[in-house]
Amino acid sequence: MSYEETNPGAVESETETHRLEETFICRFMRLLQLARIHESGNRLTVEALNNFISTGRRLLDEEGDEITIEASHGRFFVQGRKLLIRKQSAVFVLSLLGWFERLGLYGLRFNADFDKVTNKKAYDFILEMIEAQNHNEPAEWLGKRLEEERFFWVETVAAPQSEAGASAVENPELAHRLYSYAYNSLKSVGQKILKGKPSGIRKPLRVIQDITDLAFVNNEVLMGITTIRDHDDYTFTHSVNVAILSICLGQQIGLSRRSLVRLGISALFHDLGKIDVPLEILNKPGPLDTREFQEIQHHPLNGVRRIIKLNADSELKARILLPPFEHHLRYDLSGYPETDWNRPLSLFGRIIEICDVYDALTSARSYRQTPLSQDRALGIMLAKSGRDFDPVLLKWFVNLLGVLPMGTLVKLNTGHFGLIYNGGNFKEDHLPKVLVLRQQNGRYTKGEILDLNQRDTKTGQPPYTIESTHHPTDLGIQPAVYLM
Ligand SMILES: [Fe+2]
Ligand SMILES: [Fe+2]
């Protein structure tokens, strides 16, 4: 099976959602224009209100819980994704950008209650935007009005602190947002499946496309974000991590963007079959008995069945099926499910297998409360190189993470704890930088960044060295929070 062929279905759905976002922005602007000259009962205004509300609802339907529009560096970002400005919509998009700029408004968020908004209330909201121009701090004024006047379905969004001077794509906030979108989109697929409802994959596909784009720009930020473990459901967090790590590894070995998107979506769905495993088995603290283990072993095949049933382009589905089936088979085919399969694992299968095991070892699980530190996990995996894992890919993976991967918690010779800030490679005599964690009132805060390559001018000795590595749960911290 070639992973390089085109998939018109995926491109089409990507464009459709983009068009919907663009239409929403245009209709928003059209309404602003009309409301300045017409009453709410005017025929044109009514039409514009209907169009604005119906497009918003459709977008909400596609995007889930909320629609966030942000204006940053002369562009709109809808759901964190840059809105392309096309010729035919440029006048409306740029006019609305002008409005945001004049009001000093960074963003607006429409939540699920937008579904129930009436024409009257939507018109009132537009009037508040127009009125805001007459006040000293228009954006703050508008924010307060929306709160006071009980516009439950819309709120203003303040600029993130890290916004100053950074483009959105360089902004770690984007990685954070993408992580949450990926998690929520996968969770909503899982919930729909459990309720027996048909589920599409348009939203996860869009997120994976955005993650892939970010991987080309800032691989390190993406890798760092996989240390997040604050979402409630292990399977979904794990799946997002495996998708991100797989995309980063695939990007390192030079896969095309199109292949990376397929790899990412396949990785995101690699454990979809776990939906069919009873929770008491998935969360069992002790060792599994034979029957329970057999039940777990069904998840790769069940995953394939679940993917087939997804409401998505069949060509795309066909291309992402194999890796979820293969991900526990192991490089030497000694794993499960039992099969008389004797062909080597696919490239995607081998990539996902490595990222899957790495993330599982470094996460806390019901049967192993103390997760392994990242370098210990890599050590265990290297011992099984050539048997469980493709040796060449595993080397790439180790290089990608650095000998001490970003986010590793270390104890320094000074007695302080710190986080590896950028991965180091001992072979190339390049040691990492460490972000020192300072303890204040029982909490850890960001301290200085130390360069371990530093040498004392008199003795030639390094003043700072690493004494031991630990897992972040030892301190009850989440590295991503400090590294962002
Ligand atoms: Fe699995
Ligand atoms: Fe997994």
C-alpha cells in the first residue's frame, strides 16, 4: 500500500470547513454594515441576521463546543488556524479586521449557546459592538457589556501574554490549543461511537493537519506538549501524544506533509478499539488474568472495525487501517493479535509502535502508579531494538528526543530540580539547557536557565551537572506548564 497517493476527499473536507469559517466572518461583517444603517426589522437586516446565525450554527456543528475568532498580526485565526484571505472575500475579512483593530479587540468566542440565539439578541450584540467605538477602552467596555447584559453565548477574548512579538505559529499557545482540540475531537468521536451515532473525522483531520504544519515549524514545542497529562481520560491523552510523536518522527525521516497527515490520523485512532474493552479491565490496578488479557488483545482488530464504520472518505479510511492493526504486532511479529501474517510491518505501523510504547512507559497507569522517566523508558526500548522495534527508526526517535528529552525532570548537583529545556546529545558533546525549578510556598516556579555546557574558567570543570533523573509526578508537576 502506498501512502503517497492523493486523497481528494480529505482535501475537500478541509476546504469546506475553511469556506464555512470564511463565510461566517463575511456574514458577521455584512451584518455590522447593515446594522449601522438599518433597523432590526429591515428586510436586508433580517436576511443578514438569518445568514449570520445559520452559518454560526453550522460551524458550531462542525467544530464542537465553541468558535473562537482571534485577530493577530493583521490576520484572523479561527479555532487557532489562520484564515486564508481569498480575493472574493478580502473586502469583508479586512473590514472586520479593521473593526477588531479599532476596538482593540483581540478575539470573540461564541459558545454552544449560540445555537439558541434569537435574531433580536444577535442584533443587540452587533449594536453593542457599534456602540463600543464611542468608549475609551472599547474592548474592555464591550467585554463588560456582554457580561452585564447576559449575552451568554458570546464573550470577548483577551490577548495571551505571550502574544507580544510572536507570530501565532511560533506561539506555544498554539501548540496548547491544538492539543486540546485534538483531545476533544477524538473524545467526541469516541462518545458518538459509544452512543451508536455515526461519527465523521473531519474535525480530527483538521487538527492533525494543523499539528503537521506546526511540526515543520516548531518540532520542539510540539514534543514538549506531549508531557501534558492533565486531561481526564488516559486513552485519549495517550492517543494525542502518540499522534504528535509519530508526526514528529515521520517529519524527521522526511515524509511528505500528506503522508504525515495520514500517519497522524492513523496514530490518533490506533487505540480506537479500546472503546470496546470494559473499563474495569482497562483500569484494573493489578495484573490481568488470561480472559482479561484476551479481551485487551482484541483492541487492534476492533479498532480496524471501528475505523471502517467511521463516516469518512473510504479511500482515506483504507489508508489508515493497517497501522492500528499492527501496533502491537512488534517488529519481529511476535506480538498480538495472533496472525499468520509474515510480511514486515508497514512503515507507519513501525513508527506508531515506537511512539505508543514510549508514551505508555512514561505515563502513569492504573497498574503502574510510578511512570518511568523518559531516559529510562528509552533505555528499556533500546534493549529491545531489533526485536520489538525497528532499530533504525528507534535511533531516529532517540535522536529526536535527545539523550535527555525536553521535559525530563532532573536533579542537579546543586540540589535543585530542573527540567531539560532543550534536548542534549552527549555523542556530539552538546549538553542540554536546564530550566531550574524554584520552590516557593510549596509550589514550583520557573527559575533561571542553566547551560550545562558551561565550564568554570579556572578549573575547566562544569559548575552544574545532572545527578539523577526523575518522573514529573515525583514533584506533582506538569513539565509543559513550565516549558511553554
Ligand atoms: Fe494499543
Ligand atoms: Fe496505544
